[in-house]
Amino acid sequence: MTTILRLLLASTLIALPGCIGSARIAAKPYDVIVVGAGLSGLTVAKDLMRNNRRVLVLEATNRIGGRAHTIAGFSIPVDVGAAWLHGADTNPLTAIVDWMGFRRIPTDLDGPVFFGDHRLNEREMREYGEAYEATERGLARAHADRPASEFLPVASRYRALIASDIGPLESGAEIERTSSADAAAFQSDPDDFVKEGIGTWVQKFGRGVPVELATPVTGIRYGTEGDGGVLIETATGKTYRGRRVVVTVSTGVLAARRIAFRPELPQEKWAAIHGLPMGLLNKVVFQFDSDVLAAEGGNAWVLHQRTGTSGHPEVMAFVIKPLGASMVVGFYGAEQARRFEQLPDSHAIDYAKIALRAMYGANVVAHIDDARTRVTRWGKNPWTLGSYSAALPDASKMHAELGKPVGDRVFFAGEACGPPEFNGSLAAAYVAGLQASRQVQASLLAADAARERDRHPERQP
Ligand SMILES: Cc1cc2nc3c(=O)[nH]c(=O)nc-3n(C[C@H](O)[C@H](O)[C@H](O)COP(=O)(O)OP(=O)(O)OC[C@H]3O[C@@H](n4cnc5c(N)ncnc54)[C@H](O)[C@@H]3O)c2cc1C
């Protein structure tokens, strides 16, 4: 971790006054209005408040946390969005999670692999591992940002498995539409769970930040207001004035033009938004009524490959016994996820059950508590319109482009603005939040200094 990142990290740990939903609306404009109360927006707000800036966060939904959301109703807290602290050894959030007293649980990324009902034996697992490592070496050596599919082993029986793991199950996009630069840079392993739920942690992280909930932003006017600041329009009819605005919504929400910018955003910004479309990863959560997987190790990432109705291989992933609970969480991404989102939940559930039956037997499936099964639909969520950004080939550079301010008034954060090594993750959201906060502070300080010079020309050196 760089020294600057360490300093930023330490500064964000400081507790701040205020409370959710009770922001006082003063006649004086806010220094900064933040759009979105996910981890990125909360990070921006905390860092600016620590620097004595007047901040208000506007959030469309009735909770903070965005795509980090822990739900109850199972034998453990379940994360329906983000779940892992990826690359825990180099993840800037690890220290904060620990410092706040949350418990990290290591996970096993090298769990069993099944082809139908065949569990790969030791030799096959070694072959699979070698093919995977060769792919990763190819990605790391690439001189250009190409489709990650170009680095797959050509004649390997594990090709579809590796393609799915790097594509739909990691980037949420088909591997042909996944940037090789981002796939190579992404820091994963060791990956940890948070026992209380990572969404619970984000909620606590955001305590003390003034947030107006249920306030979708519909328009941002910038630079043309009387005081040269920003005017924020919302679906509630209420408007807010600020000196600067930080937009942290997903590229899905931006691309859908849920927020009208006046003047229109420049072409380069739209190119960045379109270069970082939303990938889609969904989950199906199963609770068993007894400990039917007693023989299996917990927290393992298990892959299952089958032949689909089209005759092509299809891959789904599972976390078996998360936190040791008698549960399974299934994962499917990209085209498969888009297809299931068009259908009733029963289709994804039945599809996952077929894999579970092949892997662990009909008796295990018979012990699923159907009433508690839960299927996510992040693509249909109007406030995310997907799971996380997935840079297209040759678009890894767009993360930095998206993070550039427009007209020194509109600033951008959110996971898509984060660096490729944290590709689409919570760590990217956090780092992007700190970057935006520092940009805004520099901008406000420069404006304050200019105002002082105008007021007191006699004081100039
Ligand atoms: C299924 C899934 C699995 C994932 N797994 C992991 C994982 O294991 N590890 C990991 O690190 N990351 C994971 N991620 C990614 C991680 O959740 C995100 O990178 C991170 O939460 C993004 O934070 P953010 O603040 O950038 O955006 P968000 O959390 O989306 O926050 C943006 C906020 O803006 C709000 N908003 C949207 N539109 C408006 C509007 N018009 N007006 C006002 N507010 C608005 C939204 O409601 C939201 O609260 C996963 C995501 C999903 C969906």
C-alpha cells in the first residue's frame, strides 16, 4: 500500500458527528452534495466532514450501503451483494474492518470442481490448476488491453471452466467482453468473509454521515447557477444547492440517464461510462433444515460444469456452507444471469438444484427449506441496473477517465472510478471515494483562496 493511501486510510477512521436522516437543511449552500450512500459516497462524505466541510448525501433508497446489503432470515447474516474482502492482504478495507471490531473469516477459493456428478480427482485438479495458472501468466504478460478470452488455453478440457470463472463469475460479463488488463490486475486471494456481514459493516461505517434517504436525484445543473455552484433536483420536488457535487451512482444508472446533467456531460465522460458497462452476477441462497453437508469443508468456492440444452458447457459456482452454516449460495453471471432475470425465480432455483443434486445427491436437495430460498436480481434493481462495472477490452483506462471532474463542479466516485487492482469491488469504491474527496478539497481550497484575494487585494504578497 502506498504511503498516501495509508494516510488517507487513517484519516477516514476518525469518527464524525451527525446522524442519518436528520440532516439540517440550511439556507446556506452545502460545500458538497454527494449523490448515493453506498460505500463510495459514505467515504467521500466522511473524509470531507473530517476536513470541516458541510456535506449532505442524497440517497434514492430507504437505506445506506447500496450494493453492500446484509439480510436476516437465515442461520447466518447473508450478503446479497458484496460478500468477500478480496485480496485481504492488500485490501485497504481490511484494517478498517478489523479496527471496527468485525470478524474476518478466511475462505477457500480452491474448492472442489465437478463435471456433472464427477468430482475431479487430485490429478484432474492439478491439471485444472496448471491450466488456470498458465492463463493468468498470459494475462499478466499482455502488452495491450485485449479480450481476456484471447489468453484461454486453446485445447484444454478446462477451457470453459476457466472462461466462466474469469468472465461471468468474476467480471459479471462474458470473457470475450472482459478487459484482459483488469482481469490481470485484480487482486484476489486471500479472500475473507465478514462474519457479521459486509453490508452490516458498511452500515456501521456510514454512521454519523448526514443522509437524506428516499431522495432520488433526477437532475444536476452545474456552473450556470448564480453563485457558480450546483443545483440538485430530486424526485421529491425538493432542490438542494451546493458548491460542488460528487456523483457516486453506478455506470448502469449513469448510462440509463436517470440523472439529467445540464450542461450535458462531455463526450469523454460518456465514452468512459460506455467503456465500463455493468456486469451482472446474481445469487440464489438456500437454507437447509439440517446439517446435510456435514462431510464438506466450509466457505469453499465450488464450481459445477454441465452440458446445457444448447450442447455447450455451462458453469455455475457455489459457496458451500458459508461461515460453516448449513446453507449454500449459488452464483451465475453474464448472459445466464440476464436470462434468469427475465423468468420467474423458480427457473434459477431449479437450475441450481440440478447442480446440487448432481454434486451432493437428491437427499441434500430434499432438505432445502424452500420457503427461505432467495434469488437476487441486481440487473432489475433501478438504483444499480447491474452488479458492478466490467471494463470492456481496451477500456481499463476508462476507470481513471470516469474519475475526472467536469467543469470543476461535478466530481465522480463509485467503484467504476477505482483502480483496476480493486476492479469493481468495495475497495475500488472506497479508494475512488478518497480520490474524489481530495479533488473536491483542492477545488474548494483554490476557490476559497481566490475569494480571499478578491476581498483583500492589499494582502497579496
Ligand atoms: C452480487 C454482487 C456481488 C458482489 N461481490 C462483491 C464482493 O464479494 N466483494 C467486493 O468487494 N465487492 C463485491 N461487489 C461489488 C460491490 O458491492 C460494489 O463495488 C460496491 O458496493 C459499490 O459501492 P458504490 O458506493 O460505488 O456504489 P453503490 O453501493 O451502488 O452506491 C450507490 C448508491 O447510489 C444510490 N443511487 C443510485 N441512483 C441514485 C439517484 N438517482 N439518486 C440518489 N441515489 C442514487 C444507490 O441506491 C446506492 O445506494 C458485489 C456486488 C454485487 C451486486
